[in-house]
Amino acid sequence: MTETFSDQEWLSIPDLVRVLGVSQSRVRQLVDDKQLLAVRRDNGPLQVPAAFIKDGAPLPELRGTLIVLSDDGFTDEQAMRWLLEVDDSLGVPPVQALLAGRKAEVRRVAQALA
């Protein structure tokens, strides 16, 4: 079964401090630098999908993809939804394709969204 935006495992900033082994200010810097994408769900605190963490660090392929989406005019919420929901061109959620090593394909699809 493919996960969607709503059935992801989500990590709060304190969770990320623990998982990444860095300070809260460093986690916020990772978000500011587009190494991670965080959104407020249900008007709650900022959260990041656990799928964006690989081997105890931010998924390396995520940053470039986030920059492409930002350049395309996507808000953080729109980018999050696109990354987590099945894309017809990819056949899977883009984050799943990134985890499978399909970075170039994901970015081509993202660029075509502009």
C-alpha cells in the first residue's frame, strides 16, 4: 500500500533533535536551508515526515528537489503534498522515488510542473 500525505509518520522538532542528534536551532537551520521541509499540520507545531530522514540524516536528494519546487512557485504545503502523494508520471510518491535512487527523474518531473 502506498502512503499518502495523511498516513505518513511525522516527526516534531523535538523528535528531530533526538533522531538527528543535533540542537533545535540546527534542526530549524536545516529547514531554513531547504535540507528538510516542515509544515504545520492541523495548526499544530512544525513537523517533518519521517521519510525525509535516511540513516540518521536528512535525505540528501531532498534539498535540490525542494529548490526546484520553490523555483516553480510551490509553497511549502504544496511541495509537501506533491512529495508525499502518488505522482502519475512516477507511479509512486516522489519521496519514495527519491529513496529508490530516482533523483534525476523526480527533478525532471518537478521541473515540468512549472
